[in-house]
Amino acid sequence: MEKTASKSSQVEINQFLQYVIPSFNATKQSGADGADHIDPATIRGLGPDQTLVLINGKRRHQASLINLYGTRGRGNSGTDLNAIPISAIKRIELLRDGASAQYGSDAIAGVINIVLKDADDELNVNSTIGFNNASPNRFLPNKIDGFTYKLALNYGAKIAKNGFINFTTEAMSSNNTTRPGTVHREKFGQAAIKNVSFFFNSEIPIHDNTKIYANGGFNYKNTEAYAFTRDPFSERNVLEIYANGFNPLITSNILDNSLSIGMIAEFKEWNIDINNTLGRNNFHYFIKNTLNATLEEKSPTDFDAGGHQLIQNTTSIDFSKYFKTKSYGFNIALGLEYRLDKYKIFAGEEASYAAYDINGNIITSQTPISDYKTYNGQIRPGGSQGFPGYSKENEVNRNRSNLGIYADTEIDFTKKFMIGAALRYEYYSDFGSTLNYKLASRYKISPKFNLRSSFSTGFRAPSLAQIYYNLTFTNFIGNTPTESLLIANNNPIARSFDIDQLKEEKARNFSLGFTAKLSSNFNATIDTYFVSVIDRIILSGNFDASSLGFGVDNVQFFANGVDTKTTGIDVVLNWKKEFENSYLSFDLSGNINHMKITEIKNKMLDKETFFGTRDQQFLLASAPNSKFNFSINHKINKLKSSLSFTHFSKIKLIDWQIHKDLNNFNNSESERLEASIDNYKPKITTDLHFSYQFNKSLNFQIGANNLFNIYPTKQNSFTDSGGLWDATQMGTNGSFYYTKLNLSL
């Protein structure tokens, strides 16, 4: 991890892994509400919630946020990897195969295992200072923004004999970036983040064959992102407060903490691991520089808008033993796991969600239309502009439990041939049981060439957020704001629209690959994969809600809406030559990926409304066709340098013009579709890094990410972000220049 970090300017894990793992994609969002504050990340183009994250081999809790609007991972809840400080990480392991038969829900795309540092005699201090080029059309900036600094400290100490405790504390601040917007969004750019973390990892032997361990951490994140612009002469503005209109500011306080405690013991040659892991993510919205238009000139300009929380507690016991016979050996692992999930939506202050009539009373279904407040004949919407708060009716306090039992074995028939098998049964209190299996093999064709393959079934349980999340919000369709209601899946109204109760996603995963050491200098790893997922959970389009009497224009639902098939290949090639006082290496890594929607399960509902062309393209764009990174690394004496080129493939999105009246396009659907297509051409970015080791203790690094200030293809004013670009995998911040100072004692 430290070696790779020395060739990177990234200060957060998601963006770091973007350039390290070929099929990993994490994109900074803009204009996407909560997703501006917690970045969605995917592997192999599957959903953010279809990759399981472990810390030291134990399940990491997910975020309480569910992604909405025009964001990657739309309708999904992922894990906030950026809540884990990079300075606490020793290494990151990636299991690319489907692994539900071993680890349970969420492991359809694979498993990321983050191993925390265990050094017991070191003090490491590092600092990073950087900024972005705020001039999109210039190689050399004439203005800068996104000023970033990070200070991190890692310290390890011995405890008793062979025990240790390792602490990490990290503080980071990154300012907003502002890029060319449109009349619909003047403040287009990346959210500002202030982040403080504390993590620890420890082991303490208590007997010859027994030790207790604990790890966990605390992360506090304060963020702020601008929403779409409110025009001055609009029913959404009050001229007495904002004479020139305003840009609402969505801010959040996010608390993320975890604690894992366990004991490892040996009994009659069986290794026993007993563990309990507790995790919590609390996301609280505060809306500033805003107003409630129905309060007119008496409106406050900031609101507590409420939020959501997810708590997960996992208790497990695992047994493993290696058996050796004369002809072969085999390993057996058995385990039992019980998990409790608790999900909550909590209300904000009344004025953040309520609409008031001309008498100052909250508007209900009984309020006569003549008592509604209007501006130029248009009804004023209630709630805080930018993000309406959660009301008492939105409040949720739900929980569920699940019990899992698994068996996993690997048999070494010979020194060359291994076969593995796993079986896992899980029972969920809210939707029932599921049984999954996995078969894997490895064959050493030669000492330098290994062939491996696997086949597995998998599943992902619908998250509590997907089942119970509900909110009335302002949705911008092009430049037109509309009031939308996202109805909880368990609501009877969902049944009236023929939306079934959510069930688990099911998957089949096949992979075939090899590793080869073709010479003392050259290594190659190639993996091909095929993943079929049925009943993927999606967020539907907008259905007409005018007949429901709720005062909203549209309703949306979560539904098991589509089946997909994803095929691809990961390639990693490394060549390194060492000389007396130097070395030279070439690294090529890449991913080619193709996702296909095989069925849309709209039943009798209108297909274009349920999951139309635009929504389909959002899903497909989460699986970019390819990404390749080629780097040249050189060291001579105390100086290291790295030059990297990253190729991002083309991406196609459908913008809001697809919902414009056909009269604007000569009554031609094909002409409207053509006008709605946003084509993002392939782009190559260049990173350059230098590092100088002054002595054993002091290292200085300087460099630039996206050195030549390359941007995605410029679009028109109908993007979901409200700017001239949507959130594509290469990002919209341009060049980032930085320096790092590392001190080791």
C-alpha cells in the first residue's frame, strides 16, 4: 500500500483505488444530493451494494444513504470507503470471484478486504497539500480552487509479548470546486469536505494458543454541496430575501463508527474465531442559504432537514482445520453468523418539510386550493429549497435479522491441482431463505503458470433503505422543477401500481484466469468473467400522481426491475529490471467490460415510464466499456519518478431532452432521441510524480494528477448535474497539483 501510495496524489480510498484496480470505478458526483457527500463505487460495473467490504476479514457496515437522481449506483446503498483513513491501511486484497457462498449477501461482484496496519515500533507522520486548476481551458491555471490539505499520524507500540496496538488519526479538508455551469445551476462543482478519522488495530496474546483482537474507528465528515439555482422571479424564491435568486447549499454531518472485537484460539488442532462487529452510519442534512417559499419573507434561511441512520451488528463463530493425509491435504472451514440491521429515518424541523397556507396553517389534503400561497399564478412549494426535509410521515424505524451457516473446503489432490467448494444457507426475517454454492479450482501447469476458475451462485438481500425509504422532493426534469414522491416499497400504493414486494437479487458468476511469471522480470495476470444477475433492484421512472391527491406531480418506486449480463476481462502486466543503484519498471493494467440488459420486468406498466431509455443508459454507463492504465516507474539513488497514462473509454448518456414534447423535434421520436444523446469521447489523462528520500526518516513527494487539465466532452444544459458535464469516470475537476511530506521514526 505504501509503495503504491507513493505514486499517487489521491487522498481518499475511492479515488486511490480508481487508479489501482482495473475494474474499480468511483466517480465524484455533483448535483446528486447525498451522493455528492458519499461517493458511489463499483467493481466490474455492478452496483455499489454488490461488492462486499471487509475490514481484517470481518464485514464492514454500509452507509445509510441510498443514491437517487442522476447518479452512478442509482437506487443502491454502498459502503463509504472514504470513511477509512488511507494511513491506517497496510494492504487491500481483492477477491474478484462471486463469494456469496462464503460471505453472504452483497458479494456478487467480489470482495474487498482492507487489512489494517499492525506495525508495533513506528511513528509515521505525513501531510499533503494540493489544489485544482480552476481554468478548464488552460494548461497553466490563472485561478485555483479545491484547496486540499491532509495531516495523518500512525503509531504502533508493543503490548506484552507478540502483541501490538496501532493507532491512526487523520484530518482532511477539501474546498469546493466550481466549474462552468448553466442558467439552471450556477454553482456546479465538487462538494467541500472536512473529515476527521481515528482508527486502531490491536492483538493481545492471553495464552500460548489464544489471543484477543480488536479494531475499529470513528469518522466525522462535514460536507457542503450546492444545489440547482432558484431563479429570482419564481414561485420558489422570495424577492424580499433573495433579490437575485439563490443557490441552496446542502450540507451534512456524517458520523461513521465501528468496533470489532474477537478471540482466536486453537483447540485440538481446530482454529476457532469468535467475533462481534458493530457498525453505524448516521447521515444528517442541514440546508443553508435557502428558504421555505410558503413562509415568504418570514422564512428562515437554514433548516435542520433530518436524515437517516443504519446500524449493523454481526456476531460470528468460525472453525477451520487443515487435514493432511499421505496422498493429499484439505482444509475445512465452518461457520455461523447472525446479523441484526436497524434502519431509521428521522424528521427535520417542521419548516423544512411543511407547506403553509395563507392563514399560516400546514397544508393538508383538506386545505382548499384557494388557501394555497401563489406567485404569478403558480403555487408555492413547501419545504426547504434544495432538499426538503424528512417529515414525521417519512419517519422509519425498522429492523431485520438474518442467520447464516456455511461450509468451505479446499482439497489439494496433488501439489499441482486444487479444488474448492463452498455452501451457504441464509435465512432473513423479512423475505425468507436462500442457498448458494461455489466451486473453484486451481491447476499449476508449471511452476511459473497457474490456471484458475470458479463458478458460483450469489444473492444480495434488498437493503432496508430500498424497502422503507420514502421522501417528497423536488426533481428537476431538464430545467423544470416538479414535486415527486418516492413511495416506500412496503406501501400499499406500490401494490396499486403493480409493484411487487422486494425480493433478493440472484446471480450466477463464472470466471477463468491465469497468473504467469514469464521471466524473473515479467509477471502477468489475466481474468475473464461472466456475471448474470436477475431481479436487480432499480429506481423506477416517474409515474403520474395527479390522481392520488397528495399534491405531488410524480411517484417513484424501488422494484426488482431488470435482469443483466456482464462479461469482461481484467489484465495486469508488470515488468521490472533492477540495476546497481536503480530500477526501471513498466506496469499495464486494464479492464474491458460489457453489460447488457436482458429483460425489463415492467409487467403491464408502461415500459418507458417504468425503466425507460434514459434510465437504462444510466445503468449501462455504470459499467464503462474499458479503462487502462500504463505507468513507467524509475528509481535512481534517492529519486523516484512515475509517469502514468490512464485511458477512459467513451460513455453514452441520455439527457432530459428525452422528456420534452415531440413538437420540439418535428414530431419525430428518433430526432428527439438523437438530440438527447450525450456522447463522452474517450480521453487520456497523464499523471506525473517525483519522490525524493532525503534519509531513512524523511521523504518528499511532488506531482500532478491529470497534468494536462483534460476534461470530459462538453455537453449542453440538459445534463443531470446541471453543469456542462455529467459525472463520468474521469471526473470534472481537471488538474490537481500536490506536495507530500512523509516522516518515519
